[in-house]
Amino acid sequence: MRDEAFMREALLEAEKASRIGEVPIGAVVVRDGQIIVRSHNLRETTHDATAHAEVLAIREAGRLLGGWRLTGCTMYVTIEPCPMCAGALLQSRIDRVVFGAPDPKAWADRSILEILQNPGLNHQVEVRDGVLAEECGAIMKRFFRERRRTPQ
């Protein structure tokens, strides 16, 4: 039940992204049962290809915790992490990732590759997928449906 509650918080971040024209992906980092960081995509706003919700959350969590190792933390993210974000999650030594909807086009953990739990790497992350998948997928579908209708 706690996973669903934290995913709802990540969904609120995804809604914030959508309202400012960003791809609606949201993330929260939790430690000791408390949200320590909230983030959402800012690639368009910052003109930065690396400004994904997960990367921004990792940077802020490291700053707040005073180190790059995020052991003891869980990240909740609305969509399956892309390869860049999965790599950043491994490098941060985060313990656990919970994501909502799969993303067969970005494919970093379950859809095509299994970066987060690859036994050949020096760190593996516990993964739970499909948490509030319908809601997480719906916000993405709605965003792109609206973008296709609106001339850019």
C-alpha cells in the first residue's frame, strides 16, 4: 500500500510537468518512509537532454544527503526508466526502484534491457514494476494525444 501512496506523489509531479509542456514523468525519492525529493522532467524548460525526472531527483537527493550514494533510498517513477536514468540509478547505489507503466520505446529495465538487475554489473537494484500502471500510462497517452492535436 505504501508503494501506491508514493507513486501517487510521483503522479502529482508528472502532472506538474504536463502543465508546463514537459513530458509528464514524475519521480520521488523516499528514505525512512519520508519523501526527501520530488522532481519531474525539465528537458524542454532547461534545454538539457539529461534533465529527466530521475536524474534531477538523484542530483537533489545527493545534495540533500551530502553524498552521491543513495543507499537506503527508494525512487518512485511513473514510467520505466530509460537507459541513461537506469545507469544513473545504478551509479547512485539506490536500493530500490518502483515504476508505474512500462515504456517499450525507452526500455531500460523490463521492456527490452534489464540494466537495473543485470548480474554482470557491480550493483543491482531491487525493482517493482506496474504500480498504478494504468494511471501512469494514461497521463502519458493523454499528453501525447493533446500534443498531436495542437500545432507546435
